[in-house]
Amino acid sequence: MTGSSPLARNYSPLPVTIADGSGAWVTDGDGRRYLDFLAAYSAVNFGHGHPALIAAAQEQLQRITLTSRAFDNDRLLPFAEALTSLAGKQMMLPMNTGAEAVESGIKVARAWGYRMKGVAPDRAEIIVAAGNFHGRTTTIVGFSDDPQARDDFGPFAPGFRTVPYGDIDALRSAIGENTVAVLIEPIQGEAGVVIPPEGYLRAVRETCTRNDVLFIADEIQSGLGRTGATFECDNAGVVPDVYLLGKALGGGIVPVSAVVADEAVLGVLRPGEHGSTFGGNPLAASVGLAVVRLLETGEYQDRARHLGELLGDRLRSLVGRGVTAVRSRGLWAGADIDPALGTGREVAEDMLARGVLVKDTHGQTLRFAPPLVIGQDDLEWALDRFDQVLAARRNSVPSASHDGR
């Protein structure tokens, strides 16, 4: 046995230990402040310690926090009514984590296929996209093509077919008589904020409708204001059959997730077939309701859209100066680092040294996802630090290694 920490080594965090936070800023145990440019992968969309969310949690903590779904609680129905109204759907299934929402969506889609579409028993298929990230459960990693997520965790569940992300012709060709759903991220977050071609989501919607197949949108990272709209599907002008929501739905306070759909889909579930001890608990429902109330104002969607233009423009100005490509939507961006300057992890460590927290993915990509409450001055300050990091790295290597030759 090596190492002295009792923690399992399933993470390799940046060398910072956070002890406090407010808004877009966090503080380590030594009192040093950092601008949070990751927001817990969009789970902290509304910043650390948002007053309305803290108030909702504190009020509920004084009353009751857990009943289980063996009984109703007085916070769950108001939460369900608000969330379904926000999404324009009829029903919601409350769960806890994003992975649970995805697993629940898979079960619902299969039941819908057998009970509504008439697919033969145990033959249902769900189409997924290459490069996907939907969670870490054994079912989900079974249809991942990321070796780090998948290797040594089999055997895996059957019933999934993978097609290239953004390739509508491949999707159409993959649909067969046993296809019950298409499960995709409107923007692939873990893959590096990968945005599909213009018109792709509309074509997915049309293809699913034509073939009597459910369109399941995993908006766990892209939804709830991050991309300048309530859902990224709104930006594309489409409405999926099923929304999978999580992360920001818990306001950065408690894990809250949900499957949201019309009764024709979620109504296939019967009592006793699916559940969760903590799903829909009073504390989670209170915080979730407060989150929906914030989104109902439209303020956070507007902030993400407005400040996202600045974020995207500033990052694109660095292409050819240490960045090879940028993909952005709202306050969410992926920037690919020129390998001549170092790895994404090395650049993230340089950013940490300058007081900005970001995270790398897939070797060369940095993801930027600050809380939606960030001010413009703070946003520009962080981007200035990124510019400085790249300049320092450019100056430390021979020009011939990064001048395009």
C-alpha cells in the first residue's frame, strides 16, 4: 500500500485546498483567493453561497430534510410544478445525481419502447454518440469510448449503438425497428465543449419524430442557463421528448437531478418499478424550487449570453498565440492548447499560480465555465491571466516550435 491519504485515488486534483467561497471566488486554507472558472462543472452556476439558495436551504433545515417517497412532503409538488413549467413538460421524476438521471432516462425509454411502441421484450436499443460523457455507472461507461472511463470495468450491458457525434446520416442509418431513443448531449462537455454542426439538433428532432423514437437531451451540464438560454435545446429551436437535468439544479448545495418529460413518456412508470431513498427529499426540493425561481427571471440566461460573447471573443483572439481552437456557447468554452507550449494540465497549474481555477480534459483542452454571477471585470481579469500564461510559455520555447511550421 502506497501513500498516506485515506482517500481512494480516483481523482488527481490541482494542488489547492479550498476552504471557503462567495460568488465567483473561493479561498484556500491559507487565505489565498482564487477566481473559480470551473463552477464544479456547472453545478455552481449561481455562485458559491447564493443568498436566495442559502436561505431556502436554511429555512428547510429547520423544518424537515428527509421523509423518503414512502410519504409525500410539502416541498416536492411545488418543485415539480415549477420545473415542469420551466421545461414546458407535464411530469418530472426527481433523483439525486446526474448519473442517476441518465440511468433513470434509460429505464424510462426502454419501458416506453416495450409498453408504448411495441418493441419485443429485451430487444430495445438506444443510440448514443461517440465522445459522450453521461456519468460513471457501469451501464453508462459501457457505451463510452473513453478508455479511462471504460477499461477494466466490464462486462457491460447490451442495448446501445454508437454513432459519430454531429453526423445525422450515421444516426439515420443506425435507427432500426428496436430503436427506442437517441441519447445525446446538445453540447459535449467532458469532450471539450464540442458543439455539433448547425442544424444537427433540429435534424435529430425530425429524425426521432419520423421514426417514433424518443429524443433524450442530456442537459446536465449545458442546461439551466449555462449557454445563454434555459436549455441549449432552446438555442437550437428544438424541444426534446426528455430532458435530463442535474448539477446546477441543486444550486451547489445538495445533489438534485430530474428526468422531465410529458406524461406519455414518464407515465409508463408504475409504482414500485423505480425509486430513490433521497430523490425528491424536502431539502432538495426546496433548493431546486429556489433554483427554478432564479431561472424564471431570465437574468442568468441573459448574463451568460452577454458575458459569453466577451469570453468567446477574448479566447478566439488567442488562436495562433498558444491556442489552436476555441469552441464556446454562453459562459462555457473549450480552448485547445498548442502542444508546443505544454499540456492542458500544465497550463491549468500556471493559471492556479495566478489565482484562477480551471481544469483540463483529454490532454490539451481547458474548459472555462465560471459561475453565471461573475462580473465583467472579474471575467476580464481571468482572461488577462490566461493571456499572460500563454505569453510566458511562448517566450520559454523556440519560436519555430509554435509558429505554424
